[in-house]
Amino acid sequence: MMKVKVMVVDDEYIILDGMSSFPWEKYGCELVATAENGREGLEKVLAFGPDLIFTDVKMPEMDGLQFASEARKINDKVKMVFLTGYDNFEFAQEAVRLGASDYLLKPMNFVKLDLLIKKLHAAIMEEKQTNKYYRDLEKTFENELPYIRSKFVNDLVHGRIRTRYDLEYQTKAVGIHIEKYVFIAITRENAHAGNEDSWPEQYAFLNIGEEVFGEFCEEVLCEYDDMNLQFNFILLFKKEDADRYCMEQAVLASEKLKQVAEEVIRYKICVGISNTETDVYSVNEKYIEACRACSQSVYLGDNTIIHYKDLDDVVKPDHEITEGRKQRLFMKIYSRQISEANRDIEEMFSIPDIELSDCKYMALDLLIACMRYPFMCRIKCRIQEEEYDFSFLQDGIKVIDNAHSVDEIVQYLTKSFSLLAAQNNKNAEDRYQNVVNNIMDYLKEHYSENLTLDSIADQFYMSRTYVSRLLKRYINQSFLKILIDIRMDAARKMIMEDKYKMYEIAERVGYNDFSYFIQAFKKKYGVTPNEYRKTI
């Protein structure tokens, strides 16, 4: 079991002897060292690493305050208790004010010492447990770092990191420093023709690529995009490296990788290279450039290396919305955050000098992706379980194609997605109403039993608070009021049938207390049960 290490520093032999004889083990402590002055004490702080130090205030060579100050430079977490006589009482109080844990007056009161050690032992053990938790967490993080880095690269490539602040924080956390980079996208010849790579081959090529590219740059980040059967590499360079040098290195590295891949694993590859970039937040844009360059192998032939800058006359620059931004927007739409979703849409299309054709492409891509979103969720969730009517969105293809301005497209998208969100809201409302209807049916069937809000909550696997809120929202009455109304209505009908005595009716509608039944009936109908029977 972990023990608290204690050290005593005092120039009085009787104090050292008395503290050495103290039953430290009883308190979960261990006396690891003693010293007769501050200088000797500092040497033993270094040697034994105590958690708790008892030190005299007045000592030769180095007094207690100076010793405590130097000891804290060695270990700022150490607890310090000052031992002092009445003539140095104010001195000790000042020490406590400056950060000491406590003080004890000589001669020592062992009742106070007992209480103090218990208090400090608890505080030190709590700190040790907390420190152990963070050390274990740090160790776990270090063990999982390769996976965490891989996840970070995937999010970075596909634009799933929300803000620059998040990006800066995550790059530091995973130990990646990006100053300048080139993005390279690689596909295997005939990869989309049914000749799928095996996982070992994919892994082998990533390792080969990382090793080859690593010879030509400072560091390589890589991932395999299994949706597009594509290998992605980010080559990192120094900020002072010229763009031309970075590009030459990327091309030389790609040439060598082509040769090695074909010799080792019989891969013939197509390589697309982006422009150089210094803005880390633009990785997704460079990914798109590299993908477009790589896709030109359809026209230029396989086993080629294509630079995006060479496509200026072939591919007109346009705009794409990152997968991360799409997913955040769709989550807002399907969770009915309409105003936030509309704000995101306006931001997506607020691009200076954007051409209408580019805007139409972005809008159509967004529309189709939004309709696919419920079916593409990778985890089982409520969004997958809903039934959506997308017919009004299908007309959007024609509306967007015939639009005459960016504003017209934005207005259509905000209106359509708002309708989708409202439809989703209706689905939710219907679901909640069905739950309430089931609760009401159960109450009407079991009203004679000893029902409580807790028993109903257990019956429907909900919390009592949730059941109460549902009933208040959809019935506009409390659980107790609803139950009493059901019981009184049943009692009224039994009185009209005239088959049972009044106390029998009370029991049949759930009341063991006959007087309480009479009170409830009169409150509901204004007359007692007997008076009501006389009116029939």
C-alpha cells in the first residue's frame, strides 16, 4: 500500500527523538529522514523525496522559512508544517500565510498532531491518486498515440476539424508541426475495376509510401481512403523551403515510389500532386486539388504523375463543401436547429465572386448528400429510424438548375431544409404523442391498482421526471390529477349502474380510504357519492 513519506528537520534532539518515536505506521506514513538544520534537510529532500516535512522555524545555518522556500523549488507539491515556540508564533503564522500547510506549537499537543496528520495524510493521498490517474491517462495516450494521430490525419484531410483553435490544439496534442506541405493523392491502376486491394497490400503500400516520401521531406502524414480506394500522403517541409524545391522533392519522391511499388508489390499507380501550402486549415483544399489531378489519369493514362497547377487550362477551379461542414449542417437539420442550420448555409455560399455554376454544383451536392445522410449514419440512432418524405426536395434539382442568382439558391435551400427539419419535428411529436397515448391507455386499464408516478415510469422504462413532463405537455395535467379524473369517472359510471355499495366502488377504483374517496368525488362533481346517486 502506498505510504506518505515524512521528514523531520529540527535542531533540538528531544524533538527529533520524539518525532522518530511517533507511531507513523498507524497513520499510513513512514518516517524516511531526519535533519538537524536546513542545509542538511535540503540534501535529504533530494535523496528521499518526502511528501510531508515537519520543520523548526529557528535553526542554525538556514532557518525554516528559507529551507521551506528551497525545498519547494525541489518539489512544489510537498506539504510543510512549521514547529515553533510561543516566542516565534507570529513568525509561524506568516509562514502559513505564505503557503505552509500548518504549524504546531512547542511543546507539541499530540491530540492536535493526531488530527493534523490525519488531515494531511488524506490530502496527500488524494493528490497521489489524482496524479496517478493523470499519469495513467498520459501513458494510455502515449500508447494510443499512433491511432490518435491516424484519426487526426483523417479528420484533417476530410475537413472535419471545426475551428482553427481546435486544429491548433490537436496538432500540438499529437505532436505534429506543420509549416509547409504538399498533398499527394495516389490510386492504383484499375483500382475501380473490381480488383480490390487486400488489407495487407494496403498496409504495405502505406508503409512503403511513408518510407519513400520520408527520404524527401521532414515528415510524412498518411491515410487510406477506403471509400475512394485512394492513398493520401501529406509531405511536410520547413517554412523556409522554397515552393519550387518542395515541388521538385514531391515529384522525385513520386517517381521513386512508382518504381518501388511496381517492383515490390506489382502496383502501377497514378499520382496527383497539389500546390504547396502553408495554411494548415487548407489541407482539405489541397486534398481536393490532388484528387482532381489524380483523376486526370482517365484522360492522360495510368502510371502517370500529374501536378494540379498543370490543369489550369483543363479544370476550372470551383468550390466544394467539406464533409465535416456537411455533417455538422445535417446534424443541425435533423435535430431541428433551424436557425443555426440556415446561418451555416448562408456562410457556405458567402464566397466572394463565386460563379453561379459553381454555386449550383455546391447546392446540388448538398441537397443529395442531405437526402442520403439518414441512410449513411454509421451508428444505430433515431435519425435512421424516422421515415422521411423527400419528394419536395427532389424538385430542388430543377429549381437549382433554373436559378438565376446565388441568393435564389440560398433561399431555396434554407426554405427546403427548414421544411425537412419541421417534418422531423412532426415525427418526434408523433412519437411522443404515441407514448402519452400508451400511458393513458395503461392508466385507464389499471386505475384500480396502487399506481404511482414511479410505478408508471418503471412500466415504460422512463424517469419519473420525463413521464411527468410528457403528461404536462400533451395532456396539460399532472399525473395525480389525471389518475383521479379517471378513477372518479369510473366511480360515477358504477354509481349509475347501481350494482355495488359505495365502499365497494371506492375499493374498485383504487381507494382503501373511504373518506378520502368521498372527498375526491365531491371535489370533482360538487356532491358526495350518495348525493349523486339520489340525482339519478
